Amino acid sequence: MTTTAAPPQVRAGSTAPAAPSARSSRSRESRRWLLPLGILIVAIVTWAFALPTLRSAQWNLFGLIAASGPLFPVSVALASVSFCVAIARRSTPVATTALVATVLMMRLPTALATDAPLYSWTYKHFGPIDYIQRFGSVDVTADIYHNWPGAFALFAWVNTITGSETIVIAQWFTVASQLAFTAAVYFLARSYGFGASTALVAAFGAHIANWVGQDYLSPQAIGFALGIVVLALVLASKRSVAASWVAVPVFAAIVVTHQLTPYWLLAAVLLLTLLGRVRPRYLIIIFAVIAIGYMLMHMSVLTQFGRLLNFNLFGNVMTTTARNDLLGSPSIGQVVNSWVARSITAVVWGSAVTVTLVRLFRRRQPWRDTAVPAVVAFSPILILLAQGYGGEALFRVFLYSIPGCMLIVAPGLTRMMRGPVTEGVTTSLNRAAAAGARATQVLATAVVTLVALASIQTSYGGWFANLVTPESVRLTTQVLTEEDPSTLTIGVAPGAPGRLVAEYVNFLKADELFDSGIDMWLTSWPGWENEEFANPRRVNRLTDSLVAEGRPAIVVITEQMRAYSTYYGTLPDGALDRFEGILEDDSRWELTYQSDQTIVYRLNLQSGADDGAEG
């Protein structure tokens, strides 16, 4: 007689043991996120230890990375590997966390390792903000910023309702700007139809590829992020026409904020309309009326800066860096940094072009589907046909192309990161194919990590040339608020914040070149190129002309100017010291301020008049 074992009894309120398949499923799920999360935690801890070394770093010709030691780049590399592993293991939450963490790790040094916002040109945006906040209006006769006041009005409003200060916002703006840019690319990728993982890869790729450095407090940064949002809404319009109507006010906000971005968007939306990806089709007409109408209203201002259209392709392609290379002798650090930036550009553009051509020749999808992301990526090239944008057009072309390039390369990059699906498929693959797929994963991870490392080198290579001190901010504010508006403030090189407060408008109306520096004269006045100041004759002639005009003048020499001149080679070696010696030997120039970081000379007009009378 056989007996059958009774099934185990389960007490009331207890849980039955999980089935083996359920336990193994949970085990596989935990293994998916444990490794990338562990790598990310190590990355964050390493970055935290690196932060003090960033703040205390001493001057180095190759920038912050070389000056601070290995911990910072190691932390960025680990964060990049964490992201790639999370994508490979299909752990979207960890990949999202790694993306946000990488953005913060790569951009937070601009806020935490400085005593004042980076870049002397950041501060020229402070004055319009202060003017709007204090007077509640703009002065359209002042400069171009008062005619495109969208971003400035926004910051003035934020300051008013929060009690904040522009300098505080600027200190943290780079971090917020890069987060917004990355989120906008993710939104664009999702609107285009990508899944969450592929959209995350597109956003991560856009973040690490962005070496241009547009993310300081500026209309450009806001306009660009909003421009990506407009493209996302336009691409979504085929599924929902309502998206187009949401895009209209966003586009209008860009039009009153930045001079260049709306016209790139016009070109892109026109081409997308011709490809049948925009609903309603007359949306392009609405955009054109807004953008061109606003431009015509301010045409008189635009024409003050030269021809509106400049069909000199070679001249438009020439960048300010290339001009500096021709006119000066840039340091080896700046040369290396430029080539690193070019390498990133070559990888991004080369990959996008290759993938586009392969898709067109293989014809596995309709050519229009291939053309849509190509339009988003390559339409910015049209800028070069008509504008040089002050020597920065090529930089803007690459910047504007990044989102579209990521739409092109993200699907293939995601497949490379993921490799073969392991469940139920690996057993059917031969070992060679499996090894090849694993090698592809390693290659994708290596490329992403190297681009991320190259990106931080490019972003921070000119760190010491762009460090602004609180002392120079204070002195500039004092000049603008206390000096006669006819005073000429002469900087020997870029490296002093200017136009910080609303009073800059008074100086501007007295002389629109009131804060032009020696570097401007070197590149625009005949005979000043490669001036070494070995002979005081030219400086004495300049001083004579100022005295004859009765023109008050101040010469400012900051430590940042010295670093900038050394890094970019705007002046020959020793020229700046010789220039200072010329002023010191001329009794008409009085040393009125001196510290470890800043020297200020003031022209004594009375002394100059007395010297002239005695002569």
C-alpha cells in the first residue's frame, strides 16, 4: 500500500514559500542594478574626495584636471561606466540616476570650486538685469541686449520675487543649465519615438559631447534649451496637433531672448515641414511672422554690428580661437585643449554622418525617416552660409547639432551597450559571436568614457584663464557706480568683469568702447599686432592722446588677465610686465590700487597738463 505525503501546511497569516522561478527572477533583477549602482556609489565618493583638490588647485597650463590630480577624472570615468553598465543590464532607474549624477559631478565644480562665477563675459549680462530690475523697463538705445531682453527680464523677475542676487544665480546657473539641456534632449528623443533607455543614451551622449561651454548665465543658454523643447514639440505634432500650439509661445520667448537661435529653428522646422513631420503645415508661417517681424522691428540695432548677412563662408568658419592662433602664440595647453575639442567634434559628426549614409544606402527604412534626425542634426550648418556670429558661428553650429546627432547615433549605441539578450538566446549563439558582442559592449563603454574625460578636459582646460575673483567684481562695480561716465577703463587682456550694474548704460552712451582693452587695439589698430612693449613709444602716444582729449582713464591689470594672456597668447611673453613698467615710469599714471591679484593705474590729467605746459 502506497502512501502520499501530505502537502505542507501553511499557517494562517503566513506567506507561502516563493516558487524557485520567482526567487531566481528576483535574484536576476537585483543583479541587474547592484553592479552599476555599486560603481556609481564609488564614483560619487571618489568625486567627494576630489572636490577639495579642485578648489585648492594651483595654476597649471593644462587647466584644472592637470592641477587637481587624478580623483576628479577617475570619478567621471566611473560614473560613465556605471551608466553604460546600467544600460547594458537594462536597469533604467540606475541609468537615470547615473545620468543626473554625471551631470552634477561634471558641472558642480563651476559653483563649488570658485569664489565668483566663471568667465569675465558672464558679467556683461548683469547690467541689463540690474537695469530692468531697478527701472522696470529697457533702454533700446543702449545696446543689443536691451532689444532682446527676454532672459534678462526673467532673471530680474526672479531676483525681485525671491530677493536673490544675479551673482548668486550665476554661480549655480551652469549646473541648472546643463541639467535643463540634458532633460530637453531626453524630451526630444522621447518625442521622436525612442524608448526610455535609448532616450537616456541620447541625453547622456549630448551631455558629454557638449564642450562648447554655453551654459554660463546668458540668453544663449536659455534660448538653446528652449529651442530643443520647440523641436520636440514640433516632432510630436504629427501625433498631437496641440503640441504645435504649445510650441508657439515657447518659440516667441526664444525670439525675444536670443538673436541667432530662432533662425536656426526656422530652417529646421521648414525642412521638417517639407518632410511631412509638422502639423499643421502653416506652423512655419506663424514662426516666420514672429521671428522676422521682431527682427525687422530692431533692424536698426542689428545693422550697427555690420552686415546682417555675410556670405563669406571661409570668414564665417574662422573661429576666434583660430584667429588668436594666427595673431598670437597660444600656449601648448590651449593648443592641446583645442585639439581635444576637435576630436570630440569629429567623433560626434563622424558617427552621425556615417550612420546616416549607411541607413540611406541600406534602404531598410523610408528615406524620410532617415532624413528627419539628419535635418535636426545638420540644419545648423546653414548658419555658416550667412553669418560669422563674431567668430563663434562654428561653435554654435556644433552646439546646435548635438541633439540631432544624438537622435542619429543613440539607437546604435544603445544596441552596442546592451549586446545580446541573455535570456534564452545566449545558448544559441556560438562562442565567437558571444565574445564579439561582449567586445562591442566594452568598446561602446570605452568610447563613452573617453569622450566624457575629453569633455571635462575641454571644459576645464582654460580654468585659470577664466577664474574671476570677488575683488575684481567689487572694483568693477565701484568704477561703474563712482567714476565719471566718460572714464575709459582699459584692460590689458580679457579678464575683468564688466557692465555689472545698470550704470554701465551711462558709460556706454558716453563711449560705446569705454571698456575696450589693449587686446582689442592689438587686433584692430594698424601696427599693434604682436606688440611686445619693448619700446614705450606707442603707449606714450596713447597717453598723450588721452591727455589732449582730457579723457579720464583707468588701467586695470588682474591676475586673471595674466593667466588669460599666457594661456591664449594674446601678448608675447613678458609684454604685460613691460607694459606695467611703462605705466610705472610715466608720472602721468598713478598707482591707485594694488593687491596680490589686481593693480589699478589712474591717468592724472592735471599732471599731464602740467607736463605739457613745462614741455
